[in-house]
Amino acid sequence: MALSTNSVFHFTKDIDSLKGILSSFFRIKYCLEIIEGKEKTISFAVPMVSFCDIPLSQVINHVDKYGGYGIGLLKKWAKRKRLNPVLYLEKSSTILNDVLIREEFERSENQFIQELLRYTKNYDGKLIRNNEVVQKEYRYYDEREWRYCPTLEEMFKQPIIIHNTENYTQEKQSFNERI
């Protein structure tokens, strides 16, 4: 059995969302990401649409968490549309702790770091849905996530929104409305 598919899948919880995708295509929105390191955790919102690369024979756990309605598209399509597999990093890895979430991250205007973070996720951690811990030990790596993240020009030069800023909720809502 192959570990990856020739397709990517996007799952949603209700039929109306699926109908919306079919009539108006995918909706980009800022989604909260929490990256945990050895000594520091950062949280930020990323503009994206997420897909998975899971064989349908293995998708049952994914459907439980993300919804039973889905659409599959060929990987050729995904590559043409600039989707990219997520970079999964272990909490104690050097690249995560010494490069991506240094102390100055929150004050940094380093667009390279922010661009890289848009496609980064912890290998494992707590699965949180609607501010509630759904699963304490969840292996994100098993999702085999692919993401579409718009270019900086498409996103008003706002690649991420830092979560713990004073205006986070208003900024996220404002940018989601502008997308």
C-alpha cells in the first residue's frame, strides 16, 4: 500500500460548506497555529486552505476530526496551484528552537522566518478545536497536510498575525473579510 496518494483531499463538517467550495471554490482564511518548542511556544494565524495526503483507506480518524464531507483533487492540480506539504518539526529540534522561534520572533519583521512558519507545524502535540483540547497527544504528522498559502502580494503583505497581540481578534476578522 502506498504511503501517499496521487490526490489531496479537503474535508469539511457540513454539506453547505462543500456546496460552497463547488460553487465558489475554496475560501482562504486565517487559521490559528500553535508551535511548541523546548522552552517557548508561539501562536499566530496563517492565511491558508488545508488539504491532506492520506490514502482513503486510512482517512477514518481524519474524518472524525475535520468532517465527513470532502473533495479530492489531483496532485498535478495541487502543484499547479502552489500547494506545498507542511514541514513537521519535533519540539526539541534545532531548526525549530534556534531558528524559527528565537526570543525576537514576536518583535521580528523577518519575512523569511514568517514565510517559513506559514508552512510549519509541530510533529505532535495537543489537538485543539474551538479553544478546547480534543486530544492531549495527537500526531499531526499523520495528517500529511498540504497547504495553499497566498503570496504576500495577495495577502496585503500580512503573512501572519501574531496571536498574543492586543488586536489579534480584530485583525484576524478584518483580514478574513478582505480575503
